[in-house]
Amino acid sequence: MSVKTYGLIAEFDSPAAILAAAERVRDSGYQRWDVFSPFPIHGLDNVMGLKNSLVGWFALAFGGSAFVTTMGLIWFCNTFDYPLIVGGKPMFSLPMSFVPSYILMILGGAVGAFIGMIALNQLPRWHHPLFGKKRFELVSRDKFFLVVGANDPKFSETETRKLLEQSGGVHIELVEDED
Amino acid sequence: MAETATNLETLAPPAELRRAPVVENNRGLGWLTDKLTAFTEGKTPRWWWILFLPAAFFATVVLPTMLIYQISTGIGVWGNNHPVMWGWDIINFVWWVGVAHAGTLISAMLFLTRQHWRTTIGRMAEAMTVFAVMMAGLYPAIHIGRAWFAWFMFPVPTYEGMWPQFRSPLMWDVFAVNTYLMVSTLFWYMGLIPDIALLRDRAKTRMRKFIYSLLALGWTGSARQWHHFEKAYVVLAGLCTLLVFTVSSIVGLDFATSQLAGWHATIFPLYFVVGAVYCGFGMVLVLLIPLRKLCHLEDIITTRHLDRICKLTLLSSLCITYIYLMEYYIAWYGGNPYERWVFSHRLLGHTYWYGGWIMLTVNFLMAQLLWFKRIRQNLKIVFVLAVLINIGMWFERFTIIVGSLYQDFLPANWGFYKQTWVDIGTYMGTLGAFFMMYLLFIRFLPMIPVAEVKSVLPQGNPHHPLGGAKGGKS
């Protein structure tokens, strides 16, 4: 089992510090890096150039197809496969089919948003190279981490380390991953 | 540096316009983390056992006994009979659905309107929703009598070729309640993921590490993960908000589409939504006030937050009062003699007059006490009021259901309703199950959304001096 370099990790103390460091890393031309924090930091999406999340489209696709499917199901059940006159009402009409379809659209949208979030985040995963770092356990507490990936074209152990040091990072360590 | 700091100070609004911080006494991120996880990680306090054991007894002994007896014997063990075919089962169904609604309103609607104070109570309100909907969903399933045929309500292809009849709102209810349960559970669980990751990172024993690792799904808290997470959270909050208005509307339609005087009213969907929210705020206060004290969360769930829930309770009380007045006005102005009969008998009848008076006294009169700040800040009085609100709303459903059914169009058709010990036992059982699940939740999962609270603190704001920002740069 060989060991390969995953990246360099640096620790920061405050949201402002990590935001400044992220700006600096971006301005130095790095592309494959990420920030880890206990909560979402305002303004970081812009610094990292993250585009609008696709989760909304997942919700729309799931919700929309749930709506159409339910409409079709109601038509199939009460009009096509087993037509039954109840109270002289029409076999198929919007007032009767809209409400269940609308409800299942909400269900579909919610499931879609959840699945979208999980899929886009590549979860669930049982292992992450950063979980091996003892200090990384503080990421959910009050510390902020910046990781520059070894697969970044500009990555160099000495130069990147220098940059992270200049940005105010402490406990700069090399992260290794089992191949 | 000092100069720019004073600059920032002069730019800030005057003291009386400034928003009070969400968490009092200027607590830092580390303190918050320790404080908010302390209850799940510490030793189980004695009060937890004192509350848990009776609740667990009702949930695991009384409730199954009642269910087994009722399902194996038949609906006749309840008080339901002709002409009052809906009794405690439907009263309690509507009551539990109602309790759920305020949770969704707090966690989803106040999130969409960016009310920062809701972060501290959102999780507890959501948990209340999830457990209350579970209890609500139980009632229709057993109320159908032959519970083993409950699957008839779902469009399952079978050899008889039977399908559900979608023209009935009762059928819509099946979908509404199940959707409500699933969506609120998803919303609750998704919000929990980062906080479960926090418990995973702090876990001391192998067992805790393993379980929380599984539940956290490998969450790392990377900016990309947060980015998708926040989007999904907004979408789910929006969808949950739709459910606040939909689920109780459909429950209201169950009644409104019938021909019965007292039920056949267009105001019913709105009536049930407002009543549900009002009752739910009562339950939120019943849960929050003792837990805040027992778990020492005074700095986090501040009196200001409770004050705002009280104001929302007052607002929903005024809305429900308006609907009561409107209902009586329409009964009189509509000129329908049956309708007038039912409504006059709600207050002046010879059998169930007390229900109408309890409902008006509590839901309209007593809630007006919340106008006074001194009452809102006296948590003991607020707690008593909140319990009364739940009772008052229970009697509202009693008045609507039994009060309309027992005397319908033909006097020859009139009858009485009296609950049996099985009715009472089943209700106590669901109350026990609700509180048991709630106590388990606060013991094993973070009851305050830690990550969310951090993100609205000045310490979590990269543009605030406490968040590390230098001077006036923003």
C-alpha cells in the first residue's frame, strides 16, 4: 500500500483570517483548494468563485416529475383502469387531482433537494484523508482550515507552505492519503 | 487601528435601534460548542430519568395494550357510535397535526424571513413537528377499524384491480400527512448532519464515534459542502412552508366538503391552519420553558426569544378569534336554521356547552394576557398559559367534531357521545410516546443547531471585529 500526498493543510483562528487567506491563495493562482469551517462563512462563495448550486434544479426535476406522475396516476386509477362515478362528479378534473399532485410535488422536491445535496457533495463517504489529522477534529468546533490539493498544477511543498505561512496559517502539515 | 474601530462604532445605529445579540454575554465559538454538546455528552441527569420513565411506560406499555385491544376487538371499544362517528380519535389526530405546525412555521418560515433568533429554537421545534406528525398519523390508521387494510389507501396494484378514490379529501389527507412526516424528517435530519459531524469529532468512545460517523455521512464542513447544503436548506425550508398551509387546509377540507351544519364552511381550511399554528406555539412553549431551565440554556434561548414566541402566539390567538367571530356571524347571517341551531348549542346547549366556553375563554380571553410585557416575562405564567392553550385547542376540536355531529338535521337521529377508557388510554399513550421520543432526542442529538447559531454570531461574521475583521474594512 503506497502513500501519496493529498495536500497541505493550514489552520486559522477566525473567519476573517480564513477569508483573507482564501483571497490570497486564489490571487496566487491556485485552483484546487478548499476551505473547511464549522459553519458557512459569508462571502467565501464569492472568493472561491463557486457558482449557484445545482441543488435547486434537482428539486425542480424531482418535484416536477412527481407532479406529472401523480396527475397521470390519478387519471389512470379513477378514469382509465377502474372508472367509477362518485357523486356525479367528472371522471377526471383538476380540483380533484391537483391537491394530491401538489402534495407529492412537495415531497418530490424535498427528496430531490436532499438527494441533490448528498450527490453534489459526494456523500456518504466513510473515509477522508483529512480525518487522519488530529487537529482537523477542531473543524467542527472553532478552527478554520485551508487545504491546497497536491493535484493543483501550482502545488509545491515548499512554495505553498511559504504562502500559507505568509497568510497567517499555523500548524501547517502535509496530508497523506493511502493509495 | 483604534481610530478605525471608533469609526465603526459611530457608523453603527444608535443603541436603541441596535439588534440584541442572538446569544447573550458575548460567548465565543469554543464556549458555545462545549455548552451545546454538553447535554448529549455528559452524565444523564436525574430529572431526565424522572420524566423519561413514566413517558416510556405510557409509550411502551399503555399504548401497545390499547392498540392491541382496539385492533383485535374493534372500533366499538371507543365511544364512537352513531351519530357521533368521529370522536377522540379524530380530535386527537387534528390536535397532533396542529401541534406539528408551529414547529414547521418556526423552523422554515422564520428561516426564510431571516429571523436570526429562530436558529436557537429551530431544531427543538422541528423535532416537535416530526414526533407530533408520527402521533397524528397513527390515528387515521387505527380509526379505519380494520387497520390491516390500511394499505388500501395507497395506490397499490393488486389482483382485485381496486384503486383509491381520489375525489375525497380523506384520500388527500393520506398523502398530506405522509408527505408532512417525510419532508419534516428530511429537513430535520439534513439540518442535523453538520452537528452530528461535530459530535463525531468530539466522540470519546468507539461506539459513539461509530454511530455518529454513520449518521454524519462523512461530512467534512468544506466550503463546497456548505455551499450545496445551504441551497438545499433554503429549498427544503420553502417546501416546508408550503406544507404549513397545505396539510391543515386538507384536514379542514375533510370537514368542509361534508354537508353537516357546523362543518360545511369555506373558512375551514384557513380555520384549521390558524388553529394548528396557535396550538403548536403553545406546545413549543411547553417544551422550551422547562428545557431551557433544566439544560441551563438561558444564555442561548434568551427571554427575548421566548418573548417573541409569546407575541406570535398572541397574533395567532387574534387570528383564531377573528375566525370564531366570523363563524358565528356567518351562522347567523347565513340564515340556515340548522347552522344556527348548531352554533347556539355550542354555547347554550344542554350537553356539550362547556367545550365552547372553554375554547372561547382560553383561546380568546386568556391569550389576551400576553399583551402585557410583565406577563410575557414571567415564564411560570407563560408556561401555565401554554398548557391551557393546548387544552383550549383540544376543546375547540371537540366542539367542532362532537358538537356538530351529535345533533344533526333530524331530531330522531340525535345522540350522545362519551369517551371510553380506551380513548383516554390511547391518547395518554400517544402523549407518552411523544415525550419519550423527545427526551431521547435531547439526550442523544444536539437540541440546538450548533453550526447555525455560530453562523449568526458576531464571532462567526468575517466582517465583524469579533470575527477577526480589522478596522472598518468590510
